[in-house]
Amino acid sequence: MKISNKTLTAIVCVLAVVCLFAGGVYIDTFHGEGMFKKLLAGNTAPSAEETDGTVETMEVDISSKAAMAVFEKEFMLCTKDGVKYFLAMGDQKWSDTFNMTSPAMVQEGDYVAVGDMGGKTVRVYNREGMLYDLQAEGSPVQFALNENGYLSLITKNGESYRVRIYNTKGTLLKERVEESNGVYPLCSDVSDDSRAFAVSYLDTTDISPIGRVVLFYIDAEESEEHTDSMFAGVEKTEEIIPVISYRADGTLAVITDQNIYGISSSGDEKWSYPLENTIDQAALGNKKYIVLAFGDSVAHKDGREKGTVCWLDTDGKEKASYETGDSVTYLQSGEKGVVVGNDRKYTGVSHGGNENWTYVATGDLTDLLPMEKLNVIMTVGKEQVSILDMSKGKNMKSDAGKTGGQPAEQEMEGDKPKPDEGKQEDADSNAAKQTAADANKDKGEQPTESSEAEGNAEGTSAENEG
């Protein structure tokens, strides 16, 4: 029964790659990246609508296929009709027009790639405009960028797959034709030093499915001593590897359905992190961390509380965690922290695992992205794009979140208390507040305005969620 279930999962995963990828649903190197479950099932984006704290708003007319890339204060809007680059709200710098059936966007640093998952076009941009336009022989299945603008692209044409590597000028540097029956390339990425690229495969030719990651050299001189340029590989029986991503120190993060692995630049397995929960979301936007949102516990495992978000560093060590208390339906990682969504409730959490603000949704959104600071976010709807300052929102916890009363701005700029320290400070802070409240009660005094504000904010969140 176990083998049968794994084989069925493998088949579903292959169908997901062929079908869902064609609909633009996959994990990219920008947002996370986020939707791990989307490889096996559909997942509707959460909804929201800005209330207090709106700084700027711009009316737009976009479809559900739209995507947004943020460059600190600047941003790029992608729809099926083209891309537009803005220096600020209403201040458009340039645009590029095209017609794509199902556009998907990935971002790495200053570079963005847009591919038509229902066609054959892939275009690569930087902040100044389009760098090059590719017309693939088959339909894009998955693509990724490195920090130098190198592109890895997996395409499918009939029964065969191709993996290609391009430089910033659009020059083809490497090509692999994958024609083995029952072996499917799922994901690819290019190292930030532009020396190597990695491809994850699903091999269904044996009784049990096999997950495999293979590393190849790009440079012709380095490739000479290696057959097919391959210099290393990792194989995992009965594990599926839908996500790989190079991290800041050159480690290749390998996410399977059972473990997280760290592979060194030489191809050796550095560490492993066993999973006792399913992964509802994975955010890889900040290359210093692997951010995971846990779902249900795996059978016969104790597991973590459902809705727990944890941060792994590039050595595979858990640096922080945050318990949401509910299923995580949205996860975005930025420079200063992550945005966690539980249905219509959003929370800004620093990379130290400390809560900075909460925000309750009331209308439809396709995205909610942190910008130059964690408390400055961009909300993307079908008819409107807005920038919100969460320090002015009525659900903002600016002065007394889980940082024990430390201002959110100070924590976001790099002062990251350890998880245990944060919990102790929380306990001390709550005890102090209770003592003060008891004293005021004895004196017949009313709660302070800030206490009322915090209570009202929490009440508003609860009411909207209900």
C-alpha cells in the first residue's frame, strides 16, 4: 500500500508539472515561492482590502493572471498584455507590450523573467527594460534566475524535455535534451557564481519513485573532464523533489516531501532536516533563509503545531519559529521579514520570528508584498494597487508585539532576539502589564489609551475573521 500511494503521488506530481505549470502555478525564486501545495492541488489566493494606513493608491485593470515584482520603492506590474515599470505610484518609467495566455513571473535581485506557460515566449528584464526575448521550441514548464540574470529554463515539446541555460545577453550556454521515458525534470536553478546549474528529476521507471538532483558545470573548460558536464548528484528513493533553490552561501536547498537537504557547491550533502509535518507553504525570497509553514502532522510523527512557521538558515539550523494557530494560506518573504496569511488575517513577522503587525482582509487581493521595510507593504487587487504603512493601520502592533515592547522598526533593522529570549521578554512584559492593570484597578483608574487601542485592534481582527 505504501508503494502504491507513493507511485500515485508521483503520477499526480508529474501531471501537476505538465498541467498546473501550464497554468502558471509553480514555485519561483521570488515569492516563494510560496505555494508548495500547489504542485499537488489548487490553492486560491487570499483576499484583503486596505483600510487605515493607505499611503498611495493607483487604479489598474488587471486579471487574475497578474503578478508584481518589488524593487524596494519601485515595482514592476505584469499582466497578460505586457509589463510596466514604475518608479512610484503613477510614475511609469517604461513598458513592454506582449500577448501571453498565462504569464508567470520570477524575480532574482534586479532581474525579472516572464514566461507564457500556455505558449512559447520567455522575456527577461532588468530595471531599465527588456534584455532579451526567447521563443522556445516547447512550452515553458519551469524557469529560474540567478543574481547575475542567468536563466535556467525547462520546456516540454511532445514527449521530450529540454533544459537550457542562458546568460544576460540571451546567449545559449548549455542545453540538455531529456528523452528518457518515465524521467521528468521538475525544477532547475543556476548558482549565483554562474559556474553551475542544478536540475531535480522524478524517476518513475522503478517500483518506487526516485527523486534525483544532478549538478552540471556551465563553463566549457570546467565541463571537459566530466561526462555531459555532470559533476555531482544526489538520489533519494521514495522522495519527490519539486523544489530546489541556491542560497546566499552557495548551498543548494532541496525540498522533498519528507526532508529538507542542503547540498554544497561541490555536490556533497551537508545537512538534512526531517519533516514531521506536511509543508503548506515555502518562502525562498530571502536567500539567507528557508521559511516553511507547516501543515498537518505526518502519520506516526509527533510533528509541530499546525500553522507553525519556521526559519532554517543555510546550515540547516532552525533560527526562529512563529505559531499562527491556524492553517497558513499565504507566505511571502522579503528582506526584513515575511508576510504570513491565515485566510483573511495577515501578519508581518521579522526573520527573528517576532510579530510586528496584523492586518485583517475585507476585499479581494492577488498579492501582499513587503517593500523596503516590513511595515511598508504593497497590496495588489484586480482594480487597484496600494502601498500601506502598517504603522498607521489600526491593526498595527508597532510598539508592543512579540518583541517584548521593543519598537518594530528597531527589530526589523537587524536586532533579532533569539526565540527563547523573545518568549521570556513576552512573559516579563505581560506580567508587568498585569501588575500595572491591577494597580490601576485598585485606584479606580481607567485603562490607558494604548491598552484600549491594542484591545480594539485584536477585537477587530477577531470580528473580521469570524
